[in-house]
Amino acid sequence: MLFISMFFGYTCIAQDNHDLPVIDISGEIDRHVVIAAGTKDIYQGHPTTLLLADRKTMFCVWSIGHGGHAGPMAVSHDGGLSWARMDDKLPAGFKNHINCPIIYRMMDMKTGYLVGASPRMQGYAQFLGTWLGPALVIAMIFILHKAYGLGSQRLPAPQGQALASMIKGILGGDVPWQKYIAGAGLGSLLSASGIGGLGILVGLGFYLPFNIVLTYSIGTLLRLLVDWKKGKRFSEEVGIPIAAGLIVGEALVGVGFALYYVLAGALKT
């Protein structure tokens, strides 16, 4: 039987002599998660697992027989609590390898080289990604300011206005200390409530425009409703991509209108 033992709630603390305690949960069957159950004729073992950066998605590969053929693969989207086989996603020749399979998360230039990219072209791509992105963002800000005006009703820029008012108060010698102290005290009380992010949420509600706060609230209620009806996995795999698409689409349409206004104004002059 192939299983992964879930060590929830246990912490191994190294002693001064660097001896780590051994925790045996082999008898706690309710803490075991079975990925693939073997039989008296089929041995499934030598698993290798990989946890992705989201701390939830895991992959597991193993061999059939002791050091036998590779082939099986499974994925978990809840940190190893439940698993689904995905053997059909593997390359056709993967099962021809004999020995214990391994799986790694590779993000360096060697990975690109293995799929046919040269280190020089990867360096060019990283350079462009580092410098081209900020240049385009700066250009878009100038276009939006030219079309709508930063700080206007159509382009409120609430964070920029908040920072500008704070800087003006410092330079002008008129710092509203009472408001700052009250805000710090309220933030401390909200943080002490134990609800993560509550202070930031209330703070955003104070200075963001009402239409943005309203859409955030509607989105939050929709997320809770979808989690309740469809489950969190559906929200993460379907709802979040759809919401991200709406955000990107709105931004692209806004930039498109801004470009139109700028070009139309330039042609008139």
C-alpha cells in the first residue's frame, strides 16, 4: 500500500545535540492518505512528491514493482488530503523508464535549455521582462493622465491622493496627528481581533471610492456564495481566472479609450 502520512500538528524541535525526535504515526490510520493501494501481486512504492508554491497543489510519482517501471502519477489540490490519478497526462515514453521516478520543480536556465532555448535568448527575455514592463507602465500612466487627468473623477487615484495629502501636511507643518493616532489605535484593535487582514480591509474602505468598495463587497459575497454552492476548488480553478479576466479586460478597455481620446485630441489640434 502506498500512502502519505500527514503530520498535522506535530513540530520537531532540534535539541542542543541536534538529535531530532522520531514521531511514529503508523498506527494512526485516520491520518493516512491512500494514493494507490497495491495488491499481493502488484507492488507500488518509492513515491516522490512535489509541493508547488501555492502550498496546496502536490504531485506524486512512483514505480510499479521494487525499482520497476515508472508510470503512475497523481495530483492533489488540497495539500495531500485527496488525490486524483493523471497517468494520461504523462509523455508516452515515460512508462518505458525502469527505476524509481523523480519529479522536480525547475525554474532556472537549465530548464529552458532542456526544452530547446539558448541561455543567451533566455537572458534577453529576462532583460526585456525587467525593463520593458516598467517602461510600458510609465507610458500608460502618461497616456491615462493625458486623457483623464490623475486625481480626477474619472481617474481618482485614491492611493496617490492619500500620499499627496500626507506629504503636503508634512511640508506645510499641518500634520493631523490626532487622525493618525486614531487610525493607528483602530488598526491595532482590529489586528488584535484575530481576523487576518481586517485592519487593511477597513483602512481601504476609508479612502477608496465608493464604487470600488461596492464592487469589492459584491465580489466577496459572490465568492462566499460560490464556495458554499460549488466548493473552494471550483472558486480557485474557475472563479479566480474569470475574475482576473474581468480585471484585465476592464484595464485594456480603459487604456484603449485613453489612447482614443489622446489621438483624437492630437488630430483636432
